[in-house]
Amino acid sequence: MFNKIMKKCPYCFEDLTEKPLKCPHCNQYIIDDLPEVDFHGSNKKPCIFCGKKIRSEAIFCRYCKRWLDEVEKGVNDLKSMED
């Protein structure tokens, strides 16, 4: 068996065949390079906002269109306000 290198959207981490202007899965404009990773199983996690299953590496939910680091940013903003 051989390792297959897959190109992924840098935001939703769904498979891409080429570098499009916009990801067909999450509709984000692709301004970053596409990460190339070894083919691996489709590990998924629930989105913290809508609960739908998304790739475990994703930083953007392709369903509810929310950035998954919004909660972390909010917590950091609250901590900085307390100081």
C-alpha cells in the first residue's frame, strides 16, 4: 500500500484536487497555501456552534460558517479586560 498525498483546504480541511479561488466546501477564499498531508481516515469532531460533524483539523465550520477559534478569542478578550 502506498501513501497518497492529499491537498486540503487550509480552513475546513476538506479534500481539494487543485487550488481554487474559493473552497467549494466552505466558500472561503483561499489565500494561503494548500497543506499537503498523507491520506488518513476521516476523523471528525462536532462543531462547537452547530454540532454537525466536521474534520478534526478544521478551524472553520463548513456548515454554520463560523471560525472555531471564536470562543478562544472571546475568553482571551475577557481575561485581558480583567487585567
